[in-house]
Amino acid sequence: MGDPVIDALVESDTTAYIITTLALLGGMLAFYYFYIYDTQEEEPYQPQQEEEEEGQGEMEPRDFTLEELEEFNGVDGRPLCVAVNYNVYNVAKGKSFYGPGGPYEILAGKDGSRMLALMSLDKSDIREGWDDLSDLTPFQRDSLNDWVIKYESRYQKVSKLIKARERKG
């Protein structure tokens, strides 16, 4: 073996190297998370959209049938709602997306569950009448649940989508 002092110095240099390397990696991960990853989810500042939102108040909670929901399509200044997995959301603050001429206007006033689960904006994926979604695959069901989380975080949940109104008689 060699001199114990030299061996101790070499060993301490290796330990210092490992600690320095780990500290640098930790710093790089922190930088990535706080400055790159975290800022990717923020939406860019859009003053025009904020101005549109000012006129859009919260809606009173109420349940909707499919027929009632159709009225909430944003046409002629009407409110904008979309149903996702039997929950109805006020999407008025996304008027530029869901309103007339927007890329997702097909969802306005509709049950968009199937289309979102299939990641489709094809009119043929809208079911006429009540859709129990029982034929969705596990992958499609997971996709739909991801959409529910997105809608819950961005829009006001107004109510539930119901099959039919009870008739009072």
C-alpha cells in the first residue's frame, strides 16, 4: 500500500467529487423543474381573453338534460357549457375555443364525453340521445378522466347531466 496521508487525500477527493457531482445534478433538476417544466403549464398572458371573461359571471347550479344543454352553445350571446362525464361545465372563459368559430365549437352545448375520450372532433362521434359510455376501452376511460381533471381545474362545474326530468303529475 502507499502512504496513508496520500491515500486519505485521494479518498477525500473522490468523496468530494461525488458530493459535488450530486449537488450539481440536484441543482440542474431543480432548475429544470422550477424554470422549465413549471412554466410550460402556464398559459401565456392574453388580455383579450381576460376582457371577454369579465362579462361572463358564474352560473347558478342546476341540472341539465341533453335538450336543455343544447341551448348553452354560445350562439347569440347565450352562455357556453360542455358536459364531460355527466358533469356540466361553464366554459364561457374559453369563449375563443368553444364559442362560434372556435376550434372546439362542436362541443358547445353538447355532451363531449365520447369525443374527448376518443380524442376526436368528428361529428360522427357524437351520439344522439343518452350515451352511457359503457363501450369505452380502459384507455379511453383514462383519457376521459384526464379531461375531467382538466375541466375541473379550469372551469366552473355547474351541475350534472341528467337523462330526463321527473314529471310532476
